[in-house]
Amino acid sequence: MTRVFNFSAGPAMLPQEVLQQAAAEMLDWQGSGMSVMEMSHRGKEFGAIFEAAERDLRDLLAVPANYRILFLQGGGIGENAIVPMNLVGRKAQPATVDFIHTGAWSGKSIKEAKKYCTVNVAASAEEDGKFRTIPPRETWKLSRDAAYVHVCTNETIDGVEFQFSPDVDADTGGAPLVADMSSHILSRQIDVSRYGVIFGGAQKNIGPAGLTLVIVREDLVGHALAICPSAFDWKVVAENNSMYNTPPTYSIYIAGLVFQWLKRQGGVAAIEQRNIAKAALLYDFLDSTGFYSNKVDKTCRSRMNVPFFLHDDRLNDAFLAGAKARGLLQLKGHKSVGGMRASIYNAMPPEGVQALVDYLKDFEKQHG
Ligand code: PMP
């Protein structure tokens, strides 16, 4: 068996230990005689798996007691509709929502939200169609009475990450901050209490696709518009302990194993240090040569998603073929940005980043 270093933006690498444990438990989960996939979501075995996953996530992110953790489906894109359907009802209609436009994913959120509210783009980093910065907090033109303020704290495609938790209270009179953390949740420490809602799809730092996490402050639950499907009404979901409809049980089980793995690594604080070191290794090399470049402002480069360019894009195909031959996969950049992209989530070991840097050096020697 050969395992590659998979730099995919998601679904992404999972820790090998987790996959091995899942394989060992595949046919018979802890003497139950069943695979987790075959269990009733209402049975006591799955109940134990579910409770442990929720408890571990709460510990890892130090989620305060007045926040609910919901295990949903629909992905980050689903949340682009589910969030407005749950939150705009707190204001007279049509409500205004403030957005900070920092890349492709906040752009998609803006487009979808227009079906449910009046969108105010309070700040945009767009320059010639590109996103390479986070607009400084002082420049945001927030509305007086917004239903909420939306940010995407790590733009997976553009490689731009917030290095601060914005404080929006001062200008908005308490509009909650909603953050799409799909591609960096659990990669760094955050103060959950700064946010009204945090959401993210699982398939990058958490587990398999199909599971979507929502962490929501209790007072923001219970305001869904009448048109909101019951399965996505946070009040219905919370009252039913994420079991109003059948939750993605296997994805929750794997996420639970990832949470346990993360605890064994020393938790989020320890993985954050490892992520800082991994990102520095790659960015420092990219910056040290004229052969490659990363164009994102140094103050807001993503630790998770590193887009980069070869100085001559006619070499791209040869670069990707050589990488594949060394077991370095999924390095092609998103089509809207071009070039290359290395996604280095929690489960990417430091050796994977080192192998990539070694390859970058060798390729430059051959073609520079
Ligand atoms: N938001 C962000 C920041 C993402 O990276 C992604 C997926 N790449 C999404 C939302 C959409 O997630 P999904 O495809 O699970 O709906």
C-alpha cells in the first residue's frame, strides 16, 4: 500500500490513524456486531458516538455553554441560504445583511443571500477581479441595523485568511458576526464568544463530506422565516438534538475520531503551532526564489491554502506530472485563480510539506 501526500482543497487528507481505526472497526464496532454505517441513529451505540463527538468538539474549541452545536447537512453552500433563512427574521423585512467580500466563497454567500435580504457589501478586497487582502476593520461601512455581519474567515480558493477576530459590536449595536470557517475550523484557536454563528463543511479539517457543523449562540435560534425547511430550522434541529432527520451518521463517527486524534496531538493550540510552522516552511521557500510566487498580502496569507505560481506557466503541466511521480497530488490551482495550490490542513504531516518544498527546489534546479 502506498499513501500519497494529497494537497486537495477538500475532500482532503485525513489522519492515517483515524482511517486505520475506522478500517479496524468497519465490520464490528466495539463488539456491536455492526458497522457504524448500519446503526440506527437513535440506538444507544450511535448515541454514545454522537455524544462523545459533540463533547470533544466543545472541548477542543472551548465552546461556551450558551452555544448550541448542530450537526447538519447541506454543506457550506447550503448554509449560504440556511443562515439568512434563520437570521433575517429577527429584523423587519426586508432586512439588511452586511458582507465583507474577501474572495470567491464570500462572493457566493453574497449571491445566495440576495434571495432573502438586502445585501450591503460593507467592504470589498476585490482589485482587478483578484482578492489578496482583508480590508482593515476600520474601513468597513457597516449598517446601523443589520441582521448580521457575514465574513469568510479563510478563503479557500484565494488563499486569504483573517488573522484577527473582528469586533463588529461597536458599529452595529450588536449585530451578530457570522463566520464561514469551512476551511480552517480547528486549525487555530478562536474565541467562539466573538461570533454569533460559526459554520463549516466537514471535508477539510473535520472528516468526510456530508456533515456540516453549525455553532450558534442560543438567542439566535428560533427566528427562522416561515419558508425555511424544517430540517434546516436551527430551532427544530436543536430541539431534536440534530436528529430531526437522519444525520450523516458515518461522517459524524469519523469526525469524532478526528476530534480524538486532535486531542492526542495536544488540541487546537498545539496543532496551530504545527500549522504555523508548516505554512512558514512553504511560504518562506516561495518568497526566497523568483521562480515561484505567492501574491497574497503577507499579513493575511492563509495557513491552510497556499496558491502559488510558476514564473512561466508553460511549465505547469511538467510541474504537475513531476509532482505526481513523487506522490504529491492535487496541486493544480483552482481554475478561477490558475497556477498551483497546496492545501495543508491539520492532517497534512510536516513531512508532506517538506517533500513539497524539496520538489519545488529540484524542479527549479531542472528548469530555472
Ligand atoms: N465555504 C468555503 C470557505 C469553502 O471552502 C467551501 C468548499 N470549498 C464551501 C463554503 C462550500 O462547501 P460545500 O461544497 O460543502 O457546500
